[in-house]
Amino acid sequence: MKPSKNVLLASLLLLAHGAIHAKESIAAIEGSWTLDFADVQHADGTRAHDYGDAPKGLLQIDHQGHYSLFIFDRARPKFAGGDKGTATPEEIRAALMGTSSHYGTVEMDAAKGTLTFHIEGSTFPNWEGSTQVRAYVLSGDKLSYKVPPRPNGDIPLTGWKRMPR
């Protein structure tokens, strides 16, 4: 039994609608964003800065959903020797703990209020190859989301401000 032309046409329209909806979702977050905050909510409900008092960062998302994200604690100390190869364990620890960077692709589901990050590379190697879903809020030129809880129950909270186009 052959499908009717109407069934085929309806199927094509549904596929096209899905592709357009996906593009519209990414279009809502496409562009360059500067870090607004990088906080952490502790299990007791208190909130603190996760990357120092004045973190800096950049999030870039292209029209296909490729992204790169960088967060830095401005107070990270410079390496005394001026060379990564001769850094002390304490210098390396401070540099690593004061940085969160990853890249890959991101999908946005406006109906569910989620961003899904497919992480290809990260300064935290355990995230490489992982998929993480984050609840988000997009309000005007501000985007914020919750990162999955850490083993100790802390929930990182990240906020971005859209840079002028």
C-alpha cells in the first residue's frame, strides 16, 4: 500500500517545521556573550562566588549550535617562573581550579527550558564526550543556567550578558 501524497506532504511539512523550530531556538542564543556571574549554590541554600569576586568569561554560539565557553577567576596567580613546564603543583592547581572551559555543540529546547551541551573538549577531562542538560532562563539580553550538581551537592549557577552585535 502506497502512502498518499497528502501523508507524504504532511510528513515533509512536519520535518521542515522541526528544522525551522531548531534553528529558531539556536537563533535565540546565537552570538557572543560575556560572563555576568559564576556562582555556586550550596546544599544549605547559601550562594557564593565560584570563580572569585570578579570572574571573566566568554561564550560564543554560532548558527549551527557550535559553542566555546571560557570562565576565569581574575585572581589566579601568575606562575612565578613564567613557564608552565616549571610551575609548582600549587600554581598548577590554582590555574586549573580557577578555570572552566569547554567546547562542542549545544541544543536548545525552549518548550522544556533546557540547554543540552554535547561537550567535545574541556579543561576538566572527565566532561569530554559527555552530554549535559541544564535548565536555563533567557530574558532579553541575559542567559542563565544551572550546571549539574557536583558530588558535594553544590550547584554552579552561570549567567551571561549578550554582547552587542
